[in-house]
Amino acid sequence: MRIAGMIKRVLREMLRDKRTIALMFIAPLFILTLIYFLFQSNVTTTATLAVRGVDSTLVSAVDTDHVTIKHDTSKQSADKVIRKHDYAGMLIQKGDKLTLTLANSDQTKSAVLKQSLQAAQIKLKTKAAASAIKREAAAIKKLQQALAAATRNPAVAAQTPAQPSQSKNYTVKTHYLYGSSDSTYFDTLLPIMMGFVVFFFVFLISGIALLKERTTGTLYRLLATPVKRGEIISGYLAGYGAFALVQTLLVVLYTIFVFKVQIIGSIWNVLLINILLAAVALTMGLFISTFASSEFQMMQFIPIVVIPQIFFSGIIPVSTMPNWLQAIAHIMPLYYGATSMSNVVEKGASLTSIAPSLLILLVFVAGFLMLNLITMRKYRNV
Amino acid sequence: MTDTIQVHDLQQGYGKTIVLRDINLTVASGDILALIGPSGAGKTTLISTIMGMLKPKAGSVTVLDTTMPNRQILAKIGYMAQTDALYDVLTGRENLDFFGTMQGVTKAQMAERIPHAAGVVNLDDDLNKYVKDFSGGMKRRLSLAIALISDPPLLILDEPTVGIDPELRQQIWQELHKIADEGKTILLTTHVMEDAEEADHVMMIRNGEAIAQGTPAELTKQYQVATIEEVFLQAGRDQDAHRRND
Ligand SMILES: Nc1ncnc2c1ncn2[C@@H]1O[C@H](COP(=O)(O)OP(=O)(O)O)[C@@H](O)[C@H]1O
Ligand SMILES: [Mg+2]
């Protein structure tokens, strides 16, 4: 009865606040669309590669849509050539030795070159296997060495043109965490962002709503009725949960029909994950709002409690992070939500396989619920 | 007649500061008690303690034969806060309906209670307006209507007459007397002396202490003055003199 009254009120307040409604339902779609265009266009980056004295088999293997080959005949050093013509990199063959120098001022271009060289390597390998031509096998080895030497450089000299260097044969492996070699970064981002937008907006809106109740005195007035503190929180949970559900549906439908992205797993799992994420965001928002005395102060919590979560949500693969950073990831609710979401959307993970993560999200919800109940004691001692 | 409110040797404060000392108070059912005192005297703190929002630091509070704090008893208390705590984007009616529901009023009862409560404070015609379009006085009246919505045996009103015009004030007092005549108890705070004169009993609070207690007639007689206001001023002077002697 009282919970129903709470829900009715929360819904009424929300529905009458047109701007907040717009923020909740239009902003996520806007952000996703922006990301779609930003990260989709990434694929069309082309890089210019200067070559000098390189075997024609190799050059033609490297030559793709993304790489423009320039033949260089000067005697200048790679550094000079790159600086002079603003190339992305230079590949020089001296006898049997290949040297790749990367400008590395634009890392996406360096990545394109490295990718192309790796692709060339694979191309030549398959050819070599088929025809067993020694010459090509040798070219692969040379290429591998050059690539290994160059890939080590960016870390050391990220800004200045990398110094040519040679080293032993490093094996260069490419891991595709999600999708395949032709999936774009957007495919990786989408499931993460689907969870994140819901998390972010529910956190913000519910937090500010409770904050407003606190500052206008309605929370105190409410607690002067026999309502249980749990009933207040439940009302919030259900009321804002309903909005989070609509928001999720909107995002999912938009993803499917506008981006034409296929969700491999079950839509129900997607909804379930987002509802749980929304519940964490809600209980966390309510709790955090205790420490804010104005909307502005609530905003100040965003860089502290929301932004860091993005970094650990899979945008940067967590498995490649140092151990201590991985440990931090494991205390971030969004890490569990986004990882499960990626697994469901891209790999069609089943409910049982994401269950452990969902359980952890539930633990977060329970924890924040307890904290909320405790902090509300401040207003009424029973 | 039983006592609706009993306060014994109450001491109350926030953190380490003591706001109320040695408060003893009984309000019989059907009685109207006015707590009168300057701002900062501790009236709101006393009310919060009686309602059980705050636990007494020392002493005891009993309301309707139940030791406070007690959540269930709040269903029997109609409360009007000192600052209007209303939902701006809801209409007057929706505010009444929401707080009524929280107070435990059923849907069937609501149909009759809302017009009655709104009638007492002359808000009948404005019930469908959003509260954000209300004037300060209208908000005050709506807050009072919310206190009345559950037709409770105990009304606790914190400065109910602030911002209310004299004509309506008189009308509200008529209603309060009617409610008291039905055997319901009313505890209110005020710093307006006219309110004190309407009450059955008066308790004067100053600097966290009860400086005078009794019916208005008893007090004016005891202090040998004509008005409650003069009683208050005299009692205040006595308190200061007493303190200097300490
Ligand atoms: N939440 C609080 N925390 C700390 N001190 C408070 C709080 N509320 C009131 N006080 C202090 O208690 C004293 C009494 O306040 P209050 O009960 O509101 O007085 P009144 O209602 O008579 O104006 C004041 O000195 C006030 O500053
Ligand atoms: Mg007060």
C-alpha cells in the first residue's frame, strides 16, 4: 500500500519533469549514435609507408587499402625521410635485414601499419606453406624481426620518431578479444555503453531526486509518517527501476534497428543485466547523495565514482592490465555489468555463465541498500 | 481522562550541545497546549523528540501510552513541520493523497477526508493546482491540511499560523477547538502571543528551559499582569536574574 503510493509519486514526479525524461531517454541514444560515428570512421584511417630496397613480394603483400606505399630512393636516414614527408613509417631493406621505423605521432596510423605488416606476414606465410618457396619464408622472418623491433619502440619513444633498432626474433601475436579481425571498435564499445548509459543516468537522476527530498525536507516529513525506511527505498527502486527498464528497451531496440548490430545472446539476459546495473546505480546514487548537500555537490561525485568505472568496464581489456589494476576492476560494479553484457551481446553467453557476475551485482545492491537504511536512521531514530 | 503526552525530566541536544534541560510536560487528551518561545528556544527540538524522530538523551517520552520512539504511533499523529515539505510538481490534491497514503488512510476514506481537510484551510478551489504555483500562505495551509488528513487523535503543529492571514487564522482556531472538543489532543508551537491565548495550556520555553507553565488565566494571575505577552517577558527576566545568581 505505502510502497504503491511511493511508486505512484516517483512516477508522477518523473513524468512531469520533461527535461529529465528527455535526458533519460534521448541522451543515451544521442551518446550511442555519437560513439557509432566516431568509432566507425576509425577504420578508414590510412597511413603512408615509405619503402626503400624492399622485395617486391613483400611490398605487394603490405600494399592494402589502408596503406599508401611511397618508394624512396634517397640516401637519407629513415628519421629524416619521415620528418620531411610526414610519413607514418618507413621500411628499409638492407641485404637480408628489414628495419621498420614508425613516426608514431598518430598512434592509430602506427597501428594501421603494424596491422598491415602483420597481415602481410600471414599472407606470405600461407603462400610459403602452399608453394614452399624459400625466398618468401625468408621474407617472413625478416618482416617478423622488423615488426618486433618496431613494436617495442612506441612505448619507449612515443612522441619522437622511433629509433631504428634490431633485436632478436619476437613473435608478434594479435588477440581479438571480441569479434574478429574485421569488427570495429564500436562493436566492443556498444555493449559496454549500453550498460554504462543506464548506470550513469539512473545514478544521477535517482541520486538527485533523493537529494532534493533531503534538502526540501520532504524526506524528514515522510519519515514523520509510519512508513518504513525500507518502503521508501523500495518505492524508489521500483519507480526508477521502471524508467531504467524503459530506457534499456529503448537502447536495445535502437541498437538492433538503427545500428543493425546483432545481439547474439538473449534479449532477456541483456534486460536482466541492465536492471541489475540500474539497481546498483540507484542504491549507490541514493547512498552517495547522503554526502552531497546540493545538486552541484552531487555532480562532483561523478568524476570520483562514475568515470573511473568506465576505464574498467572493458574499454581497455581488463585481462591485459597489471594485477593491482585488475584488483581495482573487481570492486567496480560496472566491470561485472559490462563484461556480462559484452559476453551476452557478442558471444551469446548464457544465463548460467553470467550468473556469478550477476550475483556480485546483487551483493552490491544489498550492500548499498543496507548503507541507505543505516544513513536514513539519522532522520528518524526508529 | 488519560494523558496523551507525558514528558519526564527530558534532556535533549545535538551531538554534545544540550538544547533542552529538565523538561516535564503532560498533555491530557482533548487539551490544546501551546509551546511558546523565541526562535532557537528548542521548541522544534522538543516536538521532534515527542514524535520520536530523536531519541531522548535523558528522561522519557510517552505518547498515547507508548514509549517513544515508536514508528507505529506516528500513524496516530498528524504532523505539520515548521518548514513546508511539499512536492512541488504534484498538485495540492496529490500531495494530500500521497501523505494520506503514507499515514495509512485508505482510498475509500480519502474521498471524504481530502475535501474536509482542504475545506478547513480554504484550499478547496486550489487543490488541482501544482504546489509550485502556490503562494507561501497556501503552502502553509496545505501543510496543515496534510496534518489533518488522517483525522488523528494527536495533532502536532510546528508554527502553524506563520504566514496565515488573521481571518483564516481565526477560522483555523475554530476548527482546532472543534477537534479538541472531540477529545483529540493538540500540541502546537508559536511565537505569536495571540495563539497562546487561544490555547488551554501554555508552556513557555526560553534557552532550552521551561520558564512558565499553566493555563493563560493562571499565568496572568500568577505574574499579576494583563497579557500572556507580559507573562513571557516577566518570566524571561526572572530566568535571567536566576542565572546571574547562579
Ligand atoms: N539538527 C540540528 N543540529 C544541531 N543543532 C540544532 C539542530 N536543530 C536545531 N539545533 C539547535 O538547537 C537549538 C534549538 O533549535 P529549535 O529546536 O529549532 O528551536 P525553535 O524551534 O524553538 O526555534 C538552536 O540553537 C539550534 O541551533
Ligand atoms: Mg522551530
